[in-house]
Amino acid sequence: MIAFIKRYEGLWLFTRSPAAIIAAIVAFFSIFGAIFAPLIASVNPYDLASFSLMDGLLPPVWEDYGNPKFLLGTDDQGRDMVSSILYGARLSLIIGISAMTIATVLGVGLGLAAGYYGGRFDMIVMRIADIQLALPAILTALLIDGIARGILPTEVQQDLRVAVLTLAIALSLWVNFARTARASTFVQMQKEYVQAAIIMGQRPIRVMFVHILPNILGPLLVIMTVDLASAILLEATLSFLGIGLPADSPSLGTLIRIGMQFMLSGEWWILWIPTVFLVALVISINILGDFLRDVFNPRLR
Amino acid sequence: MLKVENLSVRFPSRFGDITAIEDVAMSIAPGEIHGLVGESGAGKSTVGAAIIGLLQAPGYVATGSMSLGETDLRNLSLVEAHHLRGKRISMIFQDPQTSLNPLMRVEDQLIETIQAHEDISASDARKRAVDILEEIGIKNASDRIKAYPHQFSGGMRQRVVIALALCTNPELIIADEPTTALDVAVQSQVLDLIRELANSRKIGFMLITHDIGVIAQIADRVSVMRRGKVLESGTTRQVLGDPQHPYTSALLDAVPPLDRKIDRFRMPDEEKQSNGKDAGDAAEAWLLQGRDADKIGLQISGLCVEFPGVRTSLWRKPNSFTALNDINFEVRPGSILGLVGESGSGKSTLAKAITGLVKPSSGQMILGGQELPNGRQRGRGHPSRQMIQMIFQDPYSSLNSRHRVGRILSEPLWLYGLVDDANERRELSAAMLNLVGLEPDAIDKYPHQFSGGQRQRIAVARSLLARPRFLICDEPTSALDVSIQAEILNLLKDLQAKFGLTILFISHNLAVVRQMSDDVVVLRNGKIEEYGKGQTIFENPTADYTKELLSLTPVLPKNWN
């Protein structure tokens, strides 16, 4: 086992970094819990029949009047907090991961092409990126949300909330990928193996995706993890502001918004438990991203 | 003055401790230049770092003693060590571009250093700085001192670095490859300066270099290192004139001579490589079977390349910069043309123009009777894409590090549709590896698992698999050690003779070009200074520039008396 770990530099570094280990454990349990939420959670918070108003506002078990059925207490509707968080994290992660994937594909594609062709194409892509960066991410999301509300018929609006939210977040994140991919491509373009490929007369698409892309994957992977955290946060912010997901299909942000009403009224757990969970999830993803950066950057070793 | 005895340095790693240098002993007297020569990975720089106390963590000195005068260098507190660095031991680094802070005036850097070690007023420190700059040959020093590092040329900048090392009156200066990044003309000035300083100020120098020519030119004593050990040590005349250790003689044999052309470099372990050549026969047969046509040559006439210059005003068009000006020469079919010049002379630009990476502003290139379209007008499918192949300088960047060797090698076969069957491509790639002197099992490894010389062999194999007729070698050996250089040059010569390739051989190293070329072009600032038969140019140069280059290149003296 030890010999196996020593074979791979990344694994070896991992065993020497307590922060990365803790972060990995937190992230693993959150993601595991989110994926298997329907199996783990005692009730389904989306199913109105599964919870009862009578159980409302119960504190966590370790407080007075806690009920062992509800480990972390319940909200005002009587929903189990553990189940709400698991289902909320499920939605948050689905939106975060798909937004990040869309942003990666869009950003890396444009960035690679901009770096490869340079010149006018590069200028156009980068100016669009600049404009995108000048608009705050929330504004972009609000804009897309507004447009979607305007043009989509009301019946489908509810069903497409998740898709619209994902697209809005993806559009505010692709710039990071485009810029990094472009800058790394510039560096690789100077390398002689790329020149060799061009001299041989290989197709641009092949040079970009077969030769350059694998060599710029390191920084891109790091951005993917960091942007996954941003996407989750952005979703939480939008939901918190009330333009994300509605209260009947709560994501983590929606849970925090609901909890806000109880911040000073004694029922602290309704606000704080989802908040702490969100912070822990985002921090662990960020720490893992940091760790990946160290692994991929030989100079930081 | 400096005395080092059985010094060992170890680096802990996840595979246990690695011994970087072992049992190194040397002493340097005041005013003596002690050369430390060896190939990359020999541990030369580690010796220097251990002495100055800047070993990279987690490396540590395991055994041995080091003393400078009366001071024991091993038992210094952090504060004392810090005080000693700069004050009594200074260092000169390889690259003057990066060893000066680009955002600070030279003046401030010098004054800062002086004041860090002495309680002295800024104006006195400044006066001292000006004196030192004048001493090392910077004219008009009181004005020039106000300049920023980028306003000095490469050689001048290295002088400033030397001034920085001198300004605290050290007893010992460790010079780590001080001239490697410089052109020959500048190199010889810097070497002269070092010699002069050793004589006049009685400073001891430890000169770390891989270039035996440099050692022969200025070092008093020399230690030859290999794999962390000193193999041979003594006066320069003794060690280089009458080497005792076989490695030293092998190293000397690998240095290309400037005054004559030899057929092949002598290789001590060549027999080892020639076994199992039968596997390479398949590749050889395949290459020869492609030789249906005659050898082809390249004529270049009136070639000019211009680059847009730096924009100085928003409204005016920037002046263009002429990289190549009216270049005319011919690479005769089946011959090797050597192209020499200093950095910035336009050598690589010429290679890029021929391969179509750079668009010439005027001129004509004719390859085997057919004109080559310029720049992007040359389509991807143009036949010259296959006929012309290139071998690059840096084998660490010319191979895609994320692809296995097999994939790198079979790419040209697949791309040009030379072999359709994937298994056949693989077999041929393996055979080609054998032909260039590598084991066929290398095919499943990644490039980083090979040394620089082996990577360059892979690069050669890749270019051959395109069945080229014209090969451009752009400084193919400058990133390699001399012994590896000799191997690669031998390989190129063999292949050229066997397959009748036409080669354009680009190098800044006159001795290497002499060994390789039939004809020679000397390039300077984008213009041809001299063009003719290799022998004529090296023995009876007509252009002043060529004469100068030849006289400044450090060479091994024929006899040491």
C-alpha cells in the first residue's frame, strides 16, 4: 500500500496534507449524501404528505425538547432538517456541476481557438469576455432569468427553473475558462512540439484538441474545482435572493433564505445548520482545488 | 583560502536519501580560478550552493568540512551565514536577464548591497559603486549607473552582475555558468574580465561550467565531476593535457575541434549500441524503399523577412524590423549546409520561413525545382509539408509530454498516409527507434522518462518517419551535454550518409558547424556575411566578422607547452 502511494506523487502529497484529507472527507460525505439522498433521508421534503406541521420548530436532539427522530431539528413546516439539507445539497450540486460543465466546454473551446488562431478572432472573443466580466455574475443571472420569464410560457417556467438557473450561472463562469485556456495555449504555441505538428501540416482541430489540450489540462482542472464552488455559491445567492429555486423545491440557498426569518427568534438551527453545511462544502472544494494546483504545478512542490 | 574536505550532500526523498555529491574535496587560493567541469546532473552547482549555504531544501550537508580562511562554514548560525554571504562569498549567476531586479535602477541595487554589509552613507556607497562599474569596464559609469537593467546589453548586464558580486570586496566568487547565456564575443570579454579581477584583486573564483573550452581558456586548476564525485583534479594543463581518468579523456574527445574536420567522434561505449541493429534494418529498408526520386536541394534567392516593430505612437504605423535581408544561398542536393550566427542574427527566422511558419516579405524559395508557397499560402496538404522535416533545439519541448513515444512516432506515418495499418505503424516505429539507437520497448514510455539525448533521438526518429528529403536541424545539440552532442552528431552524419538527406544545420557553435557542414553561411543581423565551402571559411575566412568569431571561440589548445 505504502509502495503504491509512493509511486504516485499526487497520492503521496495527499497523505502529507491534513487539510486536503479533511476536505476530501467532507466533500465525499456531502456528495455521497446528496447522491443517495432518497435512500438516506427519513422524509422527502418535496412530498407534502411526508411531514407534519405538528413537528414544526423542533430543536436538534442535543437541545431540550429535541426529538431523536429529527437529528438536527425541523423547520416551521415540520420538515426534517437533515433531509432538507441532503435534498438541498443534491439540487445545489446538480446545478453547480452542470453549470461548471457547460462553462468548461464553452470557455475551453473558445479559449483554445482564440489562443490558436490569435488575431481578430482572439480579439473578438476576448472583448466579449471583457464585457461579460464587467457585468457582475448576479446581474447576468438576473438578466437571463428575466429574459426566460419573459419569453417562456408560464406553464413550462416552473419546470425549466433549474435549466435557466444553470445556464445563467454557466454564462457568468465561462470567462475564467476562456482566459486560462487562451493564456495556456499561447504558452504551448511557443513550444516546439506544437510547431512540429503545424509544420507537419496537421489539422488545426487536431493540434488544438490532441496536442495542446492535454498539456493545459492541469490549470483547467484547478479552475474547474474552484468554479464548482463558485457555481454552488452563486446558485445559493440567487436562491437566497428569491430568483433561484422556489421554496417547494429548496436548494441550500433557499433553505438559508427560509432560515433568515428565524435568525433572531431562538430557532437558530433553521438558519445556521444549512449555512454551516454550505460553507463547509464550498471550503472543502476550494481546498481540494488548491491541493490540485500544488500537484499540477511542479514549482510549488 | 577556501578549503573543502570530503563534502557530501544528500537530498531526502520519498525513496530514501539521494546522495547528490559525495566526498568532494578542493581548495581555492586567493587569485586562483578553479574550474568545476562536468555534464548536467554531475553536482557542480550543488557544490557551489553548499559552500555559500544556499542548498535547496530539503537538501543538507551530510559530512565533510568547509572553511573559508579561519571561518568554519558548516558551524555558522543563520545570522552569521547571512552576514558572510555577499560580504565574503558572492555569486554570479548564469542568466543576467533574471539575476537583476528589472524594476530597480542599477544604482539602487548596488547601493543596497553595499549598505547591507557596511555602515556607510548612501553617497559614499554610490561613489564606490561608480568606481567598481568603471573598474569592470563600463564607460561613463556615473551616468550609466542610473539606468535600468534592460537598458544594458547582455554583456554589459553580466558586467553589472559581476559588479554586484564585487561591491562588497568578497574573497571568493562562485560563478555558476557565467557565460553560458552569452554570445562568443561577449563571452570572451566577460572571461577576460574574470581573469583580470582574479589577478588584480586576488579574488578566488570557482567557475562552474560545462564548457571545457572556457576552462581551458582561463582556469588555473580544474576538477572534473561526474555523478556527484570528483574524478580528477589538478592544474588545467595537467588535467586537460594529460588526462588520467578515462572519463576526462572521453569528455575531451567529445569536444568538437575548430581547426579540423573529423569524420566521427570517438565513442567509448559505441559497441554497446550497435547490437541488435537487425531490428533497425526493417526501418532502414523502409526508408530506402522510399528513395525513388533524386536528392533534392533548396535554393533561396532574395529572401527578406520583416516583422512589425514596436508601436511608438497611436497614430503612426510602427516601423518594421528587418529580420532577414536579401538572403541568397543554395543547399546542394545531398549536402549539409551549416548556418552560423549569434543570437538574434535571424537563423531561426530563416528556418521558420522555409517551413512556412513565417511569411517572407519578398524573395523566392525553390525546393527541388519547385517554388515553395510563402507562409500561410502553403496549404496543409502541400507536398513540402512531408518533404521538409525539422529537428528542434529543445528536446524537452519538442515532444508532446502527454503522448506516449509510440503515438508521437506513428503520427507522421498516419498523417501522410504512408502506412495504413496501425500494427504496421507500430512495428515500423519500434524499428525506427532501434535505428536511432534506442531500445524498441521505449515505444510505450512517455518522453519524460528519457534523458535529453534520448529524447533528441526520438525527435530524429519522428522526423525520419515522415520520409523527409530535406531536414532542418535548428540547434539540435545546444541543449545537450558534449558527450551526448557527439552521439547525436554521429547519428545525424550516419543517417545523412545512408539516406542521402539534404540538411540545413543551424547552430551558434562554430566548432559543431565545422564538423557537420559541407558549405557554410555566416549570418549576422539578418545579412549574410560570408558564404562558401566549409573548409575555405574556416581556414581562410575573408569577412572580418568571421575572423573575429573564429578567434574568440574558446578552443582546447593542441598541446599544452
